[in-house]
Amino acid sequence: MRIAWLTQVMLAVNAALTSQWTVRLVMLGTIAVLVGFRRFQHLAAYLAIVLAVALLLSAVTPGIGRMRPAGIEILGPWQGYSQPSRPVAALTLALVGVLYTLVPAGRRRNLGKWAAGTIVAALYAARLYLAVDHPTDQLTALIIAWPLAVVAFWLAVPNDVFPISYRGRRKAHLDIGGRRGAAIVTALDHQLGLAVTAVAPFGLEASAGSTPLRVQVRGPDGTETALFGKLYALSHLRSDRCYKRVRAVIYGRLEDEKPFSTVRRLVEYEDHLLRLMRDAGLPTPRPYGFVEMTPEREYLIVMEFFEGSREIRNARVDDRVIDDALRVVRRMWDAGVAHRDIKPSNILVRDGRVLLIDVAFAAVRPTPWRQAVDLANMMLTLALASTPEHVYERAVNVFAADDVAEAFAACRSITVPSQLRSLIRADGRDLIGRFRRLAPARRPVPVQLRDIRRVAITAGLLAMIAAAVVLFSVYLKVAGLV
């Protein structure tokens, strides 16, 4: 039944799709893209699933593997057992990995499935035509490399927790449509008694640790009020842990910095800080409580929405605003709390009064240098809209000159929030240096721990990377995937 020209086509298809370089390029390309876009959750899942499939193939082959018949001429190269078909499993797994780690869910992924299915079908037909594989050889390989891998990706990196997007959307921002949007409305109604009429994203560009929302609620008299919500998920907790570990390796750990253990603890802590700072007379949002979306996975905290306020960099910063901002820091010192994230996006102005938001990482009874850093970051923020000399002149009316000196002695890159750091860099002025020259001379204040823990984390990280590379290479070779 074979035709000469068709045989040549099938040989070419089989050679191209089963080439070790084809599979290597697809897999290594996938890993490179994931690293480039910093999708480390998808990368870890991809490596783990590839290794699991490789081990499964190694375990299955001796038990059900079928030796190839002797004395039969087979067109095309082959070696080892015929069942399961390792070339089919390798290509299928590589394509599934691309679909579930690089292609956004929805229409594009569905089109990608058709494309991947067409490629696998072409290889399937070519190897049957050449008599290299039996139909059950390919069926076993497809079962191992497609449905099992898909289920593994669903469990490891579910799209609702780790969405794939190339539109510049931060990974921290979850989709609030569909089932999650309905769950938000239901949870706020049942747990807080709020009649929600609309939920929409708000201020996404300034948030990297949660999904900020504007929630419209209807009161008993029919009037609508806007509230502010922050949606926290397990992905935010994992990102915070990863960020702090990597920063500890590169820069050294800050002495008062520890990751949260669960999402619930994170939300409870922020709700507690909102109430504590509000009771201390600080201009922070009034808390309304939080709701549980999915136990230990997703929570939504609700607070007052400062209607009519503007971010400080978009507001008029006069002496009244500068004095009020400095008095807010003084009040935090007196109350024994530190905000720990003073930056323009967390400082609002309304009617000439300064308002503070985002107290999720505030600290109670902080170390003295942490309180001093709040003052430094507030003065740097004010100086962006004024001059260091003018801000320093107003600051010494509220703080002692030695306090200002200590603030900038503890100020360095790691203590300045990334948004404020980028704005200072764009401004072009040496704001920190000018403040240090204005204040009394003071030796730098140590704020980092360079201890055995940092060495242990660094060594452990390097050991894990080396082990992953070695195991990845060994198991792929053992399983015959490359």
C-alpha cells in the first residue's frame, strides 16, 4: 500500500518531529521564555511534570514494554522497546508544556490545541505508515503525555491563580470576572452584610502585592457608596516569600522582615493594623472587615474609599501638605508603629490633608531604624514635589535635626520602595545626598543581617538549581525523551 513519494514524505515528517534537536529546542525554548517573563511557578511546574513523565515512562516500559520483532524490515530509525512510543510521548509532552505554560487560556489556547493535535496526528500517521510503531504503542504514549500532563498542570498552576498574560498586566492582579466575581458579591453579602452593585479593578498600576478593587455598595436608604477592597490569594503569599528570599540572597535580610505563613494571617494582620492605626488617630482608611473566598487560599479585605483624594505626586504640595505629612510620621512614632512602605502611591491628599493607605506591611513596636526610614521616605516623597532644602526646613520644626540625620543614615537602596526609587532616579537630583549634607553628620546605621542564615539560603538555592539541572538531564536521558 506504500507509494514511493509518500514514503519519502513520511520519512521526512518522522525525522523532523522525532529529532532530538526538535524536542530539545521546544523544551529549552519554553524554559527560556518562562525565565525571561519570570514565571517561576510555571517553570517549577513544567520541570516537575517533565521529570514525573520521564520517571513514569521509565517505570512503565519494563512492565508493559514490547520488544520489536526480529527479522522485520522497518522503515525509519528505531531502538529499544516499542511500547510506549517514546518519540510520540516526547513531542506530545513538549507541546502540552508550551500550551499550559506559555499560551493564555481561552481562544488562543484552544487554537493551540488544534495545532498541537495536528502535529501529533501527523507524527502518529507517519510512524504507523512506516511500521515503526503499533497503534497501542502510540496510544499508551498519548495517555501518559497528554491527559495526565494536562491534569498535572491544572493542579500545579491553575489558570485562576496563575493566569498567563502578555498585556503588561501584573501577575499579582487576578481576574475578577466569572465565578470569582460572583463569589466576591456573595461573600460580601453573606459575611459582611454589604449589598454590592458593582466590583471593578482600581489602581492596578500602583499595586504589586494584591488585586485592588473598587466596590460599589447600596445602603439601606438606597444611596450608593464606594469602598476599597484588596483581594489576596495564595499566589501573592508565594510571591512575597520568593521576593524576600531572593532579596536576602542578593542584598542581605532586613532584621525585622519575615514572610507571612498563610493568606489568612496576612489579611488578619492588615485588618488589625487598620484598626490599631485608626484608633491611634492616624489618617488611615476605616476598616470594614474581611471575607473568606476560599479557605486558606483567597480573602478579600474591605475598607473605606477616600473619595475625592489624589495621589500626592498629582496634588499641589504646599507648606500645609508638607507639615501635615511630617506630623503623620511624628504621630506614627508616638503610637509605636511604622508604615514600612512610604511612597507616592500610598500617600493621598484631600483638602490639604494627607491620608495614608496600604498598611499591610506595617510594624508594631518597630526597630528605631525602621521608624527613621519612614521619615526619610516621607521627606524624599515631599522633595520630589519641592526641594530638599525646603522640606528639611519644615522637618526640623517637627523633628530634631539628629532625628533627620539618623533617618538618612539608615536610608539606602534596600529601604526605599521601588516606586520611590524609580521616581528619584527619573528626577535626576541627588535627593538623598542633599538631605545628608543638610543634616548633622552621622555614621551609617546598619539595617541588614549578614548572618549564617543568608549563607544557608544561598547555598541551598545553588544546591537546588544544580540538583534540578542534573536530575533533569539524567531522567530525560533515562526516559529516552532526548
